[in-house]
Amino acid sequence: MPMSSAHFPIGVSLVFSYLEKIDLKEALSQFIQEESLRDYDRDAEASLEAVKAGEVDLHQLASTWAKAYAETTLEHARPEEPSWDEDFADVYHGLIHSPASETLLNLEHNYFVSISELIGERDVELKKLRERQGIEMEKVMQELGKSLTDQDVNSLAAQHFESQQDLENKWSNELKQSTAIQKQEYQEWVIKLHQDLKNPNNSSLSEEIKVQPSQFRESVEANGRIYEEQRKLEESFTIHLGAQLKTMHNLRLLRADMLDFCKHKRNHRSGVKLHRLQTALSLYSTSLCGLVLLVDNRINSYSGIKRDFATVCQECTDFHFPRIEEQLEVVQQVVLYARTQRRSKLKESHDSGNRNGGSDDKTKNSDRNYLNILPGEFYITRHSNLSEIHVAFHLCVDDNVKSGNITARDPAIMGLRNILKVCCTHDITTISIPLLLVHDMSEEMTIPWCLRRAELVFKCVKGFMMEMASWDGGVSRTVQFLVPQSISEEMFYQLSNMLPQIFRVSSTLTLTSKH
């Protein structure tokens, strides 16, 4: 006599219930499949009947099928047409490796000087406005409580702020327009020069690529806008990493400002070619140069090193990539999309069951800061107008990096690992890293603090570089560790002595003859 599941023990009842659910699921799947096939058959029969009845134009139907087949089949697909950016990149790469390279670089330098002078005029005008407003505010403050009230002071402050905003917007639009004109002129000139080079009988060709001394304006720095070069300290090492197949890498320890690798030097007497040639030659190559900037969690260029970096970028027109402001806008849109997706998943998990009391706060926090990035995350900007780098990694860090108790699992350290991985996958063979994970020294950064931080970063980077062999097959790279300029020479040489103790530095072998 058959028994129902109610007569079995609880465990056996659960098994029966599970098997029944499986059978139901399989039955539903089979039902859906069979009914879908019947629907397709009915639609197909109806279409065939319409064709037999002459209700459909056969020629139009054949054309529609042929178009659909051609668009979805690879062998019939049209080759992609190269974009303007790709064409210009190929033309530029050919010219920069030709005798016209000096002319290209000098033309870029002339544009740089023109924009720098425009920025100098802007700074002078803004300075005069602030000085005039300061005098006005002092006079008002002297009359406060006598003939003027707090409302009068607030009204004047609002007027001053509005005047500054208007002036800054005016200069911003003028700079934007000037750089756009320069970029268009430069690209058209490069294309024209490339076309003229194809015609060796062109009599004007020699004049186009001739360097005119009057056109190359040596720097006469105005208004104190000169970048002072402090004495750099530098140590270089060659190391071999790997268990069996060893890879040679170059390490450099420098005392320098991060932005020194970005700034153009207007006071180089030898001209601009030697200063910029290597960066220009490797712009479209497999040997790119990168730089790590430590930034806060806001994607903008309004404060700190972000503002200084944006100022350097604005001093020279980028003829190959979008302006820094446009690139940041794209990053903001990408972060907004990613945060929206993540927030929706958090909301789904929250709605499914809130067992953790703190999940409400996390959801609200993600809603409130959806445009910010988290410590350890980074975004990338591309540049052709900087002195020695092509790629900038903007690594987000918080105040925790100033403490002395961070570990190898800290977000900043893991961010460095991810940056090195990007370097391996995108042909960035030279990367500059802030060794102490700070750009400026402060009082709490004592000698023991610096030694501990340097040892941690050295060891972590060594481990990451050993991982590189599995990422890229073992490509020789150059890693530059930078320390702030305010660090003492004694501290610098202590760090220099530490580096060969952590990395395996190649030793020289001196061969002497018996005779």
C-alpha cells in the first residue's frame, strides 16, 4: 500500500519534497520549451501562408534577409574605418621619428610659451583684483559698528566673490578657446607636413621643417613664474628578481617633487628637444611612463596636488588627448554608473533580509557619497603634453597613510599592486611611486616612521614585481621611488642603504689579468 510523505520521518519527508520540486521544475521547463516551439511553428506557418497568398513582396523579403545576414556574419562585415585620432597618431609617430622631429617639438614649445604667458596675465589680473578687494574689505571693517553693519560686510563679500568668479570664468573660457585653436592648427600642420613629405619635389618642404631661431623663444620668465630646481639626490640600482627565470629591473631612489616629472622647463638653454624628445618618441610605443599621485576621494581638480597637477596640464596644450577637465568628467560618469550598479545590488540584498543592524548606515553612506571613490581605488588620465610622463594614476588615500601602523593589506598598498598590474597589461615600463605614501612631510613623520614606511613599501613592491613575471612574462621595468624634497640628506642615504638589503642588487665582477 503506498504511503504518503507524512508517514515518513522528517529527513525522508524533506528528500521527497526536494525531489518533487525538481520534478516540477523539469516539467515546467519542458512545458515552456514545447509551447515556445509550437508558437514559433504557428508564426512560421502564418508567414509561409502570407507568402503563398501574395501578401508579402518577395524581393523586399529577400533584401531584408540578405541585409540581416551580411550585418551579423563576420565574413560579410565591412572593415572598420580608422578614426581621425588613429590617423593622426600614425602620422605623428612617423614624423616624430623623422628629421622633422625638432620642428615639431619647437612648435609645441612655442605653443607652450604662448599659453604660459596667457596664464601669467591671468594670475596678475587675479592678484590685482584680490589686492583691491582686500583694501576695500579693510575699509569696510574699520567702519563696522559705526556707519556699517554686518549685512553690509556680507554684501561686499558676496560682490567680491562674484567678481572673482566672473574673472576666473572669463580667463577659463579664453584659455579653453586658445588651446582649442592651437590643437586644430597643430594637427592640420602635422597632416600637411606629412602629405608634403610624400612629395619630395616640394620646394617649400625645406622651409617647413627648418628651425627658425626667431620662432623658438628662449624663456624670459615673467612675474616670478619660474620653477626653481632644487638639488636632486638620486641613487640607481640594478636588480634581478625571479626564482628560476630572473628578470632584470632598474630601481631609482630620488629626492624630488612629483610634479617635476610633469613640468616643462622654460629656462633650458639647450632648447626643448633633448628635454622632450624621449617622451615624444615613446608616446605611441610599448614603453610608456607613468606616475602615481596621491589624491583624496573627490574626482576634481580644485585643491591640493590635484589643483597643482591640473595647472601644469593647462600650461601646455595636449594635441593628442582630451583636456584634463574632460577626462575627469568621463571618470565621474564611469564612477557614477559603477556606484549606481553597486548601490542597486546593496539595496536588493538589503530588501531580501536585513539581518545586520549596520546595513542601513552602509546603504545611506553609499547613497550619499556615490560620486566619491574609496581608498585604494584609482583613476587614470592620459597626457602627451607633460614633460616626462604619459599616464597619471590618481590613487585615493585617506589620513590613515599618515599613521605608523598600516600593513601590507592597507588599501593604499593594494592600490599600488593594482597599479603595477595595469602597468603590466598596458605597456607602462617606467613608473614613479611616492615611497612614503605622502607627498609632503609633517611633524609626526619621524626618522623611525620613515624607515618603517619605506621598509614596508620596498618589501611590498618587491613582492608585486615578482608577481609581474606571471602577469607579463618577465619584462624589464624601471621603478622610481620618490621621497619629498624636504627630507634630509641623512634620511635619504639611510633609505638608500636599506634598498639593496631588501632587493637583490646585482654586484659587479672585476676581472684582472695575471699578466
